[in-house]
Amino acid sequence: MPWKQSEPMNERTEFVLKAMSESNNFGQLCREYGVSRKTGYKWKRRFLAEGLGGLQERSRQPHGHARELSEVVVCEVIRLKMQHPDWGPKKIGDLYGGVHG
């Protein structure tokens, strides 16, 4: 017997449509689809806010980095390095307010 093929997007859509009907027990529905209640509520919230597009898989890549330097700071560091080729990262960082590489 062949394996049942299903797309994650179809599963999520089906889950959310069932979750929208008041007759279903939400906890039981989550168990049936093998997701936590937290995930179930997340999908339902996204569906209500964004429609079917809200059910798409989202990137887990961070939006930024805690130690990321702004473009202005990077340009200033490069300018200092070009003016003083013998200076290393410690000296430039000390001169430019503690920026270390």
C-alpha cells in the first residue's frame, strides 16, 4: 500500500479551517494533527491576520545581530584604516569608542 502523500501547507489549511469551527475541541484537533496547542494557536492567529499567506513557513534567520555595526561606523573604521595602514583593530577600536573585531 503506498504512503499517503500530503503537503504541509494543505495540512495547515485543513487544520485552520477545522479550528475555525466551534464544534471541534481545539486540544483534540492539535493532537490529531500532531502539533502543540501553541503552534495551533499561532497558525490560527496568522490565518486570521494574513489569510492563507500567513500559513507559509517563515525564515528562522535572525533579523539582525546584537554586535552588528552600522554602516556609518563601518565607513569610519575603513577611513581610519586607510589613513593609518599600520594601525590594527585594537587601536582603531580604542580610538573609535571600543569597537573591536
